[in-house]
Amino acid sequence: MAAMALLITYDLHDKTYKSEVARYLESMGARMVTESSYVVVTPKAPAAIVTELRAITHDEAWVYVFTIGAPFDGYGETTTNEWLNHQLG
């Protein structure tokens, strides 16, 4: 499967799992966009990421994975903006 850009957003309802979720996402090369959302370019399907996150969170967590691409717009941390422009622009 070809790599695609994905937006992964979540609400854990329990901060106990936050560092484990962050480690998992960062291990895939994901870039934090907000406190509870990341962007990653990966060949993994959205459903596979949801399944993997479900395994490391709990039943009350909310997780959504969206396919994204250009055009896009936004502002934030300079290095994140540069990464997004490089990956999606």
C-alpha cells in the first residue's frame, strides 16, 4: 500500500494512557499538531492504526483517523508548519 497522510485525533478521557499513545505515534514518525492530534505519513491503513491504538488505550477512549492532503492551511509551531508543508504541500 502506498504511504498516505493521516490525521490521528483522540480523547483518552484518562491521562494514564497519554505517554504510551504518544510513544506509539512518535515511533511511526508522527508529528504532534495539537495536544491530542498527530499527523503521520504511513502505508498503514486508518483501520490498522485504530486497532493498534485500541489495544493500548481503554474502552472509554475516542480515536479517529482521517486521510488528509493538500490543500491545507493552518498555523502553529514553525517546525511543525515546515514538516506539514514538506509532507503535504
